[in-house]
Amino acid sequence: MQNNQDIGGSVIEVTNLIPLKSKDSNKTSLYVKHFPITMSEFDLKKFFGLYGDISTVHLFKDDRGASKGVAIITYTDPRSASAASIDLTMKGTCFPGYPPLYINYFMKKEERLGKSTITNTNESPVLLAKLAVNDENIVIIIY
């Protein structure tokens, strides 16, 4: 793909994207799912505590107080969060009857959705699309 290439009436702009590890290097909170709903906050703290000191565990619960199998684990040190995320993901860690653990850095809704708008010559907003191709991180902006 080339800059300023016209595809179906849209112009493409390709630029480099900042690698994830640099923008996540100070994050201490992990969003985790696909663990048994029978696990308590204590169980999660014990399991994830193998990677470092945990300051808080927030277990998401439904209206009846039952676990949704989703939690936010917050470490005191970003290196611990990184170690847990990398190790458990690379091992494909899973509990019997569940898919592999889903682990990602916790982000506020605005960050997670990654929605930004720009204005084209017709003054209509468009969404910035992010795409990783062949181990190279790039941003594709369509306007």
C-alpha cells in the first residue's frame, strides 16, 4: 500500500505506529477473562501473585453478586504486570473447560476503542484504522 493511493474513492495514508511495549511500559493493571466463575478475589490474587505484589483485584459481578469471570488485576510494579501477561499468554494458560486466559492491559473505554476522528475535505468525520502487517506496525488513515 502506498501513501495517497486512491481506493474506491478513499485516499490512503500509511505511517508508522508507536510499538505497544513503549506505550504500555508503565501500566500496572491487567484486564483478565476466561477463568472459572468460582474463583474468588483471593484465588485470583494468589494465582497472579506468582508474578509480583498485587495492590488490588477487582472481580466483576452480576446483579446477583455472582462472578462474571472477568477481573482487573493491579500490580504494584509494571514489570510484574508485563511478566504475568507475557508468561501466561505465551504458555496458553487455561483452566479445564475454558478457553486460554485472555490478558490485556486495562484501558479506559476511550483508549480501548481507539476512536479518533479527522475531517476530510467534505467535512465528514472518518475513523482512523490501525493495522499490523508482516510484523510491522503501521497506521492506515482513510479520508
